[in-house]
Amino acid sequence: MNPKKQQIINAAHHLFIKKGYNASSIQDILDEAGISKGTFYNYFTSKSECLIALMESIAEDIRSARISVAFGESPSDPDLFAKQLAIRIRMNHEKNLFSLYESIFYSQDEELKAFGKSQYILELKWLSSRIIDLFGEKVRPYALENAAIANGALQQLMHVWRFGTEQQLPLDELTDYIVHRMKQAVEIQLKDGKQFLSEGLLGQPQQPPTLSDSVPQLQAFAEQAENDDVKQLLTFLADELTAEQPRNAVLSSVLTSLGKMTESEAGLQRLLEQLWREIK
């Protein structure tokens, strides 16, 4: 990201947490960042657009951390899923995002409300895809429903914990518990077939690209990459995928290295995660 744009986002983040989003003006952001009004409007058209850029930046950090911890591990490992669940909760706490989410929830700004809805749906779809990774294709019809239940259970258990005790939330224990309860619920659901939410309620999921389908995308990302190491790894990955018999061990090693390079942009991160699932 452009350093000046990041400077503005960092200043806005500090200000929104300290003063509150609604109570902060664009002039406050200018003063906090030490920039002119013209500089601000070079990057953002409004305060809400600045908030969206902030939230998208943090969402990319969460996505990157999830992918980084996943590479080298099996997508069906329940301990990995629990770790990935914990990443978002931990980062939400570290970045003080709960108050910002409230600002979006109670906002009358249609752009902010649409953004909040899209982020919620993206998280549910990610959870759904990981539930399928965890339990297999047989749970696909129930994946969205269980994603919604898991997401709600996490939120409510955290609220009750904080209402009832001053002790630090045992996050790893909480996410392990959620995965354990989910396993029990899925086993029952597979037997009785009962469900409330249909699989396609939020739109039919797109089929992930095959290994060969991903080559043109990898080549395009390689051309755009500013980091030479990322460029070389993406080029090598694309070449390996065009081989008559791609070597899964080599692919896994390259994907692991790329997954640890957190500067990868969101589209590339999603592609790398899809490839990781394919080869596992």
C-alpha cells in the first residue's frame, strides 16, 4: 500500500478508537495524520471510505495470518481450524475492532452498511468452505448453517464470559470447544438430515479453479509483483503446475513460503489458499 495512504489509515484508526468514528471529523484525521485536505482527498472521497479502507486492510491481515498458519498443514485438521478461528478473534481484540463494527452496524451510511454486510457474508462463506474441508463433501448442504451457528456461538460465549468474569478469555480453549461441538452437531445432522438454512441461500458458491486453471492467474500476479522473491516463487509455481506430473511436495513447499509473505494482496491470497486445498 502507498505509504501516505497507510499513514492516513493508521491515523484514522488511532483516532476512531480514541474518539469514536461518529465523533471524528475529516479535519480531525488531517490533524492526526499531519496532512492537508488535498492529500486526504487524493486517496479517499469521504470519512466512510477511509473506514472501509481501514477495515479492508485489517481483513487482509487476518486472511494472510490464516493462510500463513495453514500452509504445510492438512485442511481437514480440526486443530488448524480452531487456530484459524482464534486468529480473527485475537486480531479483532488487538485492533480494537469491536467499536468500529458497532459504528458500521448503527450507521445510517448506506455504503458502510453494505460493506458490513459483505464482510459478514465473506466470513460465513469462508467458514462454510473450511467446514467442508474439515468434514468432507457430505456436509456441504449443512455447511452454511453450521458456519452461522459457529459464528454466533463464538460471539455469545465471549459476551457471557466477559459479563461474568474479569479473567482473560481462554481463546484457544474456546475455539477448540466450538470445533468439538460442531463435530457433534454435524454427526447428528448427517443422520437426521434436518436443516434450517439452505445451501444456496447466500448465492451458489463458485467452483474453485483447478490447478491448471490457476496458471494464467499466477502468471498475471507474477507480472504485477513488486517483490522479486514473490515474483520468482509465483513464476516457479506456475511452471510446476504446467508440468506433466506436478510434484505435490514441491508445490506445498512453495505455497508455504508464499503464505508467509504477508504483503500478498487479497486476490492472490485467496488463490494460494485454493491451491493449498487442491493439493492437500
